[in-house]
Amino acid sequence: MRAAFIIFERMTALDLVGIYDPLTRLKSMDVMPNFVFDLCSLTRTVTDDRGMRFSPDRIGESLADYDLLVVPGGFGTRPLESDEAFLDWLRSGAPVPLKASVCTGSVLLGAAGFLAGRRATTHPGHVDELAPYCAGVSAQRIIDEGDVVTSGGVSAGIDLGLYLVERLTDTASRERIAKQMDYPYRWQDLPAIGTR
């Protein structure tokens, strides 16, 4: 399982790290030993919206060969929403069988064309930005539309990460990872809608 975590200038770090933590525990806790990931960007360095710096593993390379594509949100999504070079690069991930977003990362998935005819979610304050790109915006914390899964704002990334752990493995693995994280994950309180 190869995951591409997309990073970009002025992203929100928790959007990225919230989903990264449970997913990368698939390997560190020996649930899915073949889980590997790359931080992927179009720039050599990335600084989040508060000054934390990240170094990508891959710069500008095609995203087509990954199994999972993860797009965080943040203030940096605003200029990227109309940045054709960035959107073309993101579209190189069209063959990726599972795409996920946290917060306004769904706006980027939408701008790249991945949400056409689908329901999606985002940060509650950015519904109007997402609406033109999808069939409907929901207030649900997680929306699973089969090959695209979107989540609400910032801290929803942790819930999405655990949701994907369960989707990729099983309930017992999700419970084990949530317990190790000391996270009070309550799936029954966070129903996803859509298809799988």
C-alpha cells in the first residue's frame, strides 16, 4: 500500500498530521507492514500557515502509481483552486483507487474534477467554496463515495484516518490503533454516508 500525502504552502499542519498519524500506525504497529508513504509537493520546501516547515520526498512527480492520495486543507487551498499547474499535477492522480481529503482539501479535489456527481464535505465555514464542484455538500463529518472520501474541518482528519484504517483493514485494527493513540473514536457518532 503506497500513500501520497500532498503538501503545499500554507496548508494546515493538523489537517495533514491528523490523518497521517493513524494511517502510518498501520506500519509501525505491524497491522499492514507494506504500508509506505511519500510527502509529495510541487515545491522543494513547504511552510504551513503558521510557519512549520516540511520537506517533500517527491517533487512534481506523477501521482498515478499510488494506492491512496491524501489532500489536506488550509489557507493555501485558495490560490491553488485556480492554479492550473497544481491542478494538472493533482489530476495525475486520477488512476489512484482511493482519494481522501481533510477540510478544504475537498475543494482541491473538486477543482481537479474528482467530485463531479458526488456528495462531499469540508470545514463548515467553506461550504460555499465546495458546492460548485460536487453534487451536494453535507454537514456529515465523513462522506464516503467509494473511491473518494472527504472529511470536515481540521480535527476531522484524525477521524478520517481511523475510518480509513478500518476500511483498509478491519474494526479490530481501527480499535487497536485508536487505543494506542488514546483517542476516543466513536464511529457510531460519526456516520459516513455514500457508497463503498
